[in-house]
Amino acid sequence: MKALIEYVAKALVDDPEKVQVAEVEQDSTAVFELRVAKDDLGKVIGKNGRTAKALRTVLQAAAAKMHKRAALEILD
């Protein structure tokens, strides 16, 4: 799942080298923390958060297929 988020985020941003994904385990949920360059933050979030919502939906679908729970946090 980490590779999936990283792949999609790198495709969205102008500076793919600064994309970092960290996985943190909280209770029974895997929380993925996404960091991008400051200039690319808007591209990952999108208008009204649509891109971020789509990323979270894809992540939740992948997690459900593996019978797990996952969440995405976009950090600046």
C-alpha cells in the first residue's frame, strides 16, 4: 500500500524526488503519512480536497482487499 501511495503521488507532483511516505501503526489501523514539496502540496490536495479524497478512497479499497484498515494523512 505504501508503494501505491508513493507511485500515485509521484505521478501528480512536479518534484517526485521529494515525495516521502511513512507508515505508522495506530491501534488496528495503518496510517500513511505523505510528505511532498511545499510547491506540490496543492496538487496532492486538489480543488476542494478532491484529489486527496480520491487518494484516500484508493487506499481504503486496497486495504479492504487485504482485510486491513488504512488512513492517509497529508503533512506539510
